[in-house]
Amino acid sequence: MEDSYDVVVVGGGAAGLGGALALSRARRSVLVIDAGAPRNAPAGHIHNYLGREGTPPGELLAIGREEVAGYGGEIVTGTVTSADKIGDGQFRVTLADGATVRARRLLVTTGLVDVLPDIPGVAERWGRDVLHCPYCHGWEVRDQPVGVLAGSPLAVHQALMWRQWTENVTLFLNDADEPTGEEYEQLAARGIAVIDGGVAGLEVQDDRLTGVRLRTGQVFSLTAVVVPPVFRARADFLTSLGLDTTEMEMAGHVIGTAVASDATGATAVPGVWVAGNVADPKAQVIVAAGAGLSAAAAINADLVMDDTRLAVAGALSR
């Protein structure tokens, strides 16, 4: 016999645990299936999370797990490979090890994968001194030399943003298109240097970034490098339900993919909600946790109406 739950939450990050906590407190039977590969694992601390500023990511997840379990929610380690409708609005969720569970509703909070530039050293130092979000890391590298590696049409925008945290910003074109005349004017007005030529790799000493090396051999001293990742939603298993990802844009440029949903996280498939980075690539941890709560409230309201429907049908049959 398959175990059955009111809600199966796929993904145990801030969004998933935030939703699971609210649903467990609503006296719903909840199972969280977590693959154990949080996107922010390389980062040392979480920022802009009121009341949890500077908390290590793993510590926040451990606290969240304990809180969910305290209200009866279950958490297991596993990877979901598919989800299918099985009738009467229910779903069967299949894990990589072949195990299956049933759910009346699904909350998908699997996050995203950062697709990084193919430059030696970038992946190894990602989230430490290879960065992308100034709100997440800008304060930590304030007043230090920061290099922005062009790799998208938003490179100039990135450079101008990082200039808020440090006066020492350099834009490396790295074989990308040159800025327009207006953009050059903006960069010059803000004191941002522009360096032509491709980047060959990063310079690292004693496990610390010290600069970037061009293909010419020239080295520029830096303490942090900003790169433009592509945000790819972890949602392949949803194709079995007919849910595909859509392209997400910023200023008219594609920055990644996400699963489309309404303001509560409800998708085009009845009974399936999404929250966190799988739905919003730009969401920071506190926003993801809030989205999980919002989706949980919508899911519980939906289940209340379903419970009422079943109760009325049962009363009429007696």
C-alpha cells in the first residue's frame, strides 16, 4: 500500500519548509521530499532575512526541519523523478529509488540550477568570491576591487549596480559586444573601467580569489568576480503532468526559465503549486519562504473546499 498525504512538498529549501510548516500547523498530513542539494549551499551566510541575518544556510534548514517535524510533518531524503495524476484529483509521486507516494495536492519548491560561464575556476568559487547578486554579497565586498565579467546584454547594468557597494568596479568585456556610446558614457561617469579581451581564468592563492587572467597573460587584481548565470528551473519531472518551463526575461533579455503560476503559486495543472526559485529566479531566501507560506494557504483553502465537497456527498448518500 502506498502512503498517502494531503500534500507532498517536493524540495526542502526555504520555500518548501515554509509551506510545509504552515500546512502542518493547519493539521494537514505533509511529506517533504528533499534531494539535499540546496542552491545556496556554497554561500557562508544568508542575508536580508529579517531576524536571521548572517545565518549559515544549513543552520536555517536544520531549524526549519525541526519546526516542521514538531507539528507532525514528515521529511525524507530523495529525488522525485515523475508525478502523475491517478484519478479523483490525486497524484502519484515516484522517487529515483522506485518508491511511490500519493498526494491530494503538490507543492513544488525544487529551486533552480545556476548555469555558469565556462571559465576555469568559476564553478569552484561560486557563491564564495564568484558572485552575481549585490544584495546577497555586496556588503561583504564593499570598497574592494570587483570585476564584472560580461556574458549577457545586462553586463553594463550589473556593473552600474555593483558600483553602489564599491568605487572600484571593472567591466571585462570577455569577447562580448561592446557597450553602446551611451553606456560608455554612463560607465565613465561612474568611474568604471572597461577592459577588452577574453578572460582565460581566475587567479587564486591560499584558497582566495586574487584576480582574473586574460588570454594575453595580463592579470588584474580583484577580490571578487561577478558573473551572469542562467537560471534554469529544476522542473523536469513536471513534464509528466504536462507542465513545461517558460522563459523569464529582465529588461527584454532572457535570464532563465521558471514554471509559470499565479500570485498564489497555482500552476496551469489543478492541484499543483510552485514556490521559490522554481517559479521566481530572482527570489531571495526570505521571499522564497514567504512564497511557500502563500502557496500553503492557497492549498489549504483548496483542500477545505474539497473536504466540504466530500462531506456533502457523504451526507447525501446516507
